[in-house]
Amino acid sequence: MSVSHPMPAASPIAATPFRPTGPLMGVLPLAIGIVVAVLLHVILPGFVGPYYSRIVIDIGIAIILAVSLNIVNGMTGQFSIGHAGFMTVGGYTAGLITYYGSYFIWGTLGKHGVFLGTGEWLFAASCIVGGLVAAGAGYIVGLPSLRLRGDYLAIVTLGFGEILRVVLQQTGKVLDDGAAIRAAGWSQWLPPPVGGAIGFDGIPKYTNLFWVYTFVTITVVVAYRLKHSSLGRAMISVREDEIAAQAMGVNIARQKVLAFVMAAFFAGVAGGLFAHERGVIISPKDAGFQRSFDYVIMTVLGGRGSISGVTLAAIILTALPELLRDFEQYRLIVFALLLIVMMIVRPQGLFGIHEIWHFWRRRSR
Amino acid sequence: MADFTQTLMTAAAIGSLYALIALGYTMVYGILKFINFAHSDIVVLGAWSSYTVADQVLPRLGYDSRTIPPLWIGAVILPLIMLFCGFVGYVIERLAYRPLRRAPRLNVLITAIGVSLFLQNLGQLDFMFGASPEKMPALLPSWELASFSFGTGEATRKVVISLVDTMIFATSGTLMLVLEYLVFRTKLGTAMRAVSYNTDTAALMGIPVDRVISFTFVLGSSLAAAAGFLYVMKYPGINQPAHTVWVLLGLKAFVAAVIGGIGNVRGAVLGGFVIAFVEQFGAFYISSNYRDVYVFALLIGILLVKPTGLLGSPLREKV
């Protein structure tokens, strides 16, 4: 199995374009991504209107989830079908912080501040805290993966999502005014009042193109850098052959749990973005397996381990159903058939572990 | 005491359903080493085709949804549905899983998820079963076979043994005995066990591996169909094919197979009853809101203490 990709620096004869090395490798794409995010935020809504802007936001969130799931399913070769569970953990945590936090900081519920104002920074921080809490959950769920082989792990992750759904359904109703929040005793805060089965309504809708694509950039750059780091190669070696990897001195247990924690972190961030998205009420249903399957399909179709491939799959699989609204009921039938045919015809996914530009480069030679 | 007995009887009926479904998971896992996610959709197919027969075919025979047909009608419908679902199971194996015989297990698992999604959403289409719940017409009279009284005076509580529970228990018990005979007493069963023990060696011994695997799928699918049929006897409100209830039913049955020791036929039956008892008693004595949580907690507990399951041993007999 060739996990290596054509090394760019290997051919000194070819005139190589400017290729940043060292820390710049990470910082430059990040800076470009943030600039793009700002441009998107400023320009796009004016051009395409709120409906299509929302689809672009959905695409961004899907990219974060699919690319992060790819760390577990694609690079490390584990099989998690509870990714939506981590997303929901992050979403509820972030929602709790912005909803009740707004009250304790400013004395009012609801959105606070303008673009890049204090409210938005609270929101960004809440997404990161949501990510951290989800990462904690990822650690707990990842632990059994040390003892369980692939398909048992699938059941445990699936069970995690389902348990989470049941537990969230038992939470109390959202406290919707200041008096109720002040009057609430400890018994009402544990478990937190996040709305039960009907969902956490009233979370201030901070999510915008800028924050979504900033986090998309961070996720993609981290995943790409990870893939080409020694850590990422250790993960890929676990995927290829656990015993051989162990013989080479790779700490299998550590790699697996690390993959889970990282993937869960980004899923939690995406959950924070999702919970604050306009027109979305995050509810226990989101933790269920149906949503997890969506992201599994994206990683499988895009190529297990290919970051650009998975990104492309996330874009297409999110945009396509929106464009084909009339065929909504056929959506999952087509996706499922794609999945089956793909496994028979091209099991490594569209791009395998390669990135899109590797194919382009091969052809241009 | 009355509550205890009643819960016990419900658990026995549900447990036999879990056991029937778990048998299909465990047989496929024993041979092909993957979780057949599409198995729960065969249960759905069994349930919904029972509904279709009872709703469309029976009225033409003169039994509308208010009159209860004689008992033999159910005894005719059940084998037909089992045959039909067995055929569907065969087709699925032939088209989706056989091309992947030499592929990594993860690929087969992903395919299984694909097949499951496909069946769920195909079943939801309007010309199939539709995307709304239905009410199953009663095929069994609501007889009480026996009733016991506990306590005296004001505190008297009655426990009823219903015909439905008894039929579920008896039918699935019979099916399990038939399977037991098939697996351990016939040449075909020996071939199945040989294939699960070592596929390549079995092939060298002249066992037609592909045919045995197909047969395993047919067997598992028809048991699942029977479980679906019995399930709608007990719970007449049928949810739409892609409803979470079905996936959870399948998941719990798989958990039962794991708890009993995956690949072990007797273990699956044991696991089915264990799961049902934990679930029913947990729901009754602790809180019914968390009934799914008990099952998964038990799974994680068992996996940590005895990863091979209750009856699984390093030299276990797998089918």
C-alpha cells in the first residue's frame, strides 16, 4: 500500500514554484483561509441572498464534520458512527454558554454586539469550549476502542449517540426569561435546562460565513498538516496493519484515542456553529445515527484519508439535496446505492488517500 | 409480586423476539465476520409485509380489519412472509455482499450500512409502505389464557397470560428448536459450522462455501421476518420503515448476540433473554425513560469484563 504521495521536493530539475517551508506551511494557508472567510462574509450574501448563503454555511459545517471524521475513519482506520453525537455535545455546550452566559454577562438574552463584537467573541469561545467538552466525550468513547475491534467499536459509538439522544430528551425546559433564570435553584441546573425533546430553542443566532469558514480553514489545515506529520503517518500505519505498526514502535492505543479526541474536538466546534445557525433548533434528534451516517457517507465517498476528496464530497453531498429539493425522498436511496456501488467498484473512495492535485500533477507530467 | 410476574412474562415474550433477530446477526457474523446492519431492515420488511397482507389481502377473503380471522390464517401468513424475506435476504447477499468476499471487513460493514439505508428509504416511498405509521389489524383474538390473583382484598392484583404473549413465545421457541436441529444435527448445519470455523479449509473439503453462505442469509432473514411478524402482533402500531425504533430493535438484538458470545447460536438466544430482562425490569423498577441506556450499559460492562460474551470461549463453536 503506497501511503506516500509524490514528494514535491524530490525533483530538483523541475522548476518548483514558491513553496513555503517550516512554520509558514501552516500559517500561510491559515491566513489565506481567514481572508477568504472575510471576503465570503462581506461579499457573498449580497450576491446570492440569504437562502444560498445558508447553504454555503451548511456546506462549511459539513466540511468540518466530514474532515474531522476522516481523522478517525479515514486515517486511523477505526469506524465511528457516532460523530453526530460529538457534534451535539459541542452544540449544546456552546448553546448553554451563549444563551445563559449572555444573561449573566449583559443581563439580557439574545444576540449581543455587531460583527466581530463582544457577542461574537463569546460565541467563538463557546464553540471552542464545546469542542473541548466534545473532545472529553471523545476520550471516553475512544477508550473502549483499545479493547474492541472495528465493528464492536461501531456499535459502541452508535450506542453513544443513541444514549446521548435519550439523555438529552430528559432535560428540562429552557428558562426563557431573566426572572426564571434568577429563581432557578441547583436542582434546575442539573441537568441543565436545554429544552428536552423539542430542542434548545432561543440560542442567539451568531453563526455567519466568517466564523464558519475560519473554523473550516483551521480544521482543514490541521487535518492536512496532521496527515503529513509523523503523528499522522503513525495513524495511517495503525490503519494499514496494527501489528506491523506496533512492531515499528507506534503506540497504537495512543494513536487511536488521539484520533478520537481530535475528531471529537472539531465535531464539537461544528456543533457550536450548527447550534447558532439561523433557522436551526438543535434537538436530541441531531445526536442520532441518521446524521452520523451522512458524514460517514461523505468520508467513504471522498476517499478515506483524502482531505480534499472528503471536502469535495461534503460540498457535493450538502449542495446536491438542496438543489434537488423535489427529489428529497430519493436522496438517501441514491446515496445508499452510491455507497454500495463505490464499495464494490472503488473501495478506497473517489480519491483514496491521495489529494485531488496529486492526480492533476500526475497527468501534467 | 404481581408486577414482577407481569414484567417477567413481557420480558419472556420480548426476549424471544430479540433472540430470533439475534440469531440472524450471530450466524452472519460467525461466517462473514461483519455486522449485517441490513438485518434490522429485514425485520421491518417482515413487519410491513405482514401489515400489507392483513390490510390488502385478507379483506378480499372476507376478513375486514374488524373481524378477527381464524387462527390458521396467521399460521399460513407467517411461513409465506418468512419465505419472501428469506428470498430478499438471498438477493441482498448475492448482489451486495458476495462481490466483497475478499475485501477488507470495513468495506463490507460500510456496504451493509449502505444496504440498510437503501432498504429503509426504499420502504418509505409512497408506492412501497409509505412514510407514515399504520395500525396493524388484529390477527389474534385478545384471549386471556389464564389469570392469577396476587394479594387479598383491596390490594388484589391480577396477572394475565395473554394469547399473544404465549403465541410469540411458542412460535419463536419452535423456530429456535428447528434451527438448533438444523445447525447441530444436519449435514447442512455441519457445513455451516465448518465454514464459520475456517472458510478456506471448508472450501478445500469440498463444501460449496457460497451456497452455504447464501443459505445462512436465507435462514437468518426468515427468522428476522418471523420476528417482525410477531412484533406487530404484540405492538400493532407499526412505525414507518426508517423510524429509529426499528434500528434500535436491531441494535439491541445485535447487543444480545454480542452479550451471548457472537457467532454462538445458543449464546444469541441467551443474550436475547438477558437483554429483555434487563430492559424490562430496568424500565419497570428504575425508569422507563432510560430503557435503551440499560442495554448499552450492559453491553459496555460485558465487553470490558468478558469481551467474548457469556457463552463465547476461545474455542467456541460458531455458525
